[in-house]
Amino acid sequence: MNRILILIGLLGVVFVFMQIVLKKNTDKVTEESYTVVKKFDNFEIRKYPELFVASTLMDSSGYENNSNNGFRTVAGYIFGGNEKSQKIAMTSPVIMDLSDSVEMSFIMPNEVTAQNAPNPSDTSVQLKTRPGETLAVIRFSGWASSQKLKSKTDELIGYLKKQKIDFYGDPIYMGYNPPYQVVDRRNEIAIRVKI
């Protein structure tokens, strides 16, 4: 019995240590910059610049149906699945445009441009430029799910209506952490706004 308790205690210590290391590594990942236009109690309005991204379009809707497959597809590109076998640094957030079909995008680091980006080996990965846009954003922690994303979208729309801010388009999910990070997770839902 003592050996089992010791083993459980050791596993707990290893788990906590791994999560601390993961958090420190996540903090080192380059995060795309934006300008906060206005802060409200429960959300903020941000202006994002034009972004060069690697994307894949999936033919089904919903977060669960697409998060793993989309992530693996685009991650393959940045981990060397391209004509130069070039590894490209991970940035955050990972973006999922949520509509009838889902598009997952990784933002390319500043040094990777349309002029020098290697062509993807996988034809389902496309390189493109997302136009600059103004977004209303609500932040939440924990794990994302289709149900949670729907709930947060509805919550954000409620705040926008209350503030009489015009919005349009489908929601956008932005995830900042690797899937194996358990603590201190950062997620956001965004909606395009006219201000």
C-alpha cells in the first residue's frame, strides 16, 4: 500500500513539473500583436493587422470534429512538411473560423512572408493573407468544446447588442495553448465588428 501511495505521489510531482515546464514554453511562443481599441467589463475590441497564415479547410462543422485533424494538417507544414523541409516556429493563437465548414490557420512568424514561404507538401494546406480586421473578443479558460464555443459566442453577442455595437460574420475561435497543457489555458471567441 505504501508503494502505491509513493508511486501516486511521484506521478503527481512529475505531472505538476511537466505542466510548469509547458507553461514556461507556451509563454515563449510568439503571440500575434494587436491593438486594443476599447475595453469593456467582459470583452474588448481589438484591431488586428493583416496576417500571413497557413490554413486548411475542413468539410464539417464543429470544434470537436475538426480541431485535431486541422491542427495535425497545418502542424505538418510547419514541422517540415514543405518543399524545403523547413521547420517554421509555432506562433499563437491558432485560429479556427467557425462556419458551415471550419478553417484552421496558423499565423506565420514575421520572417516567413508570401515571398519566401516554402510551398506546402500537403495540397490541403494553403498559404494566404488574412486581411486586417476589427474584432470583439471574449476570453475564457479551460478546455474548448463546441458547446462552450456556442455559449461564449452567444454571451459575446449579448454584450455587443447591449453596447449597440454592429457585428457581422461567423465566430472565430483563437486557442493559445498546446492540447496537452492542462493548467492556465487561454481561449478566445471573436466576432467581427463595425466601429
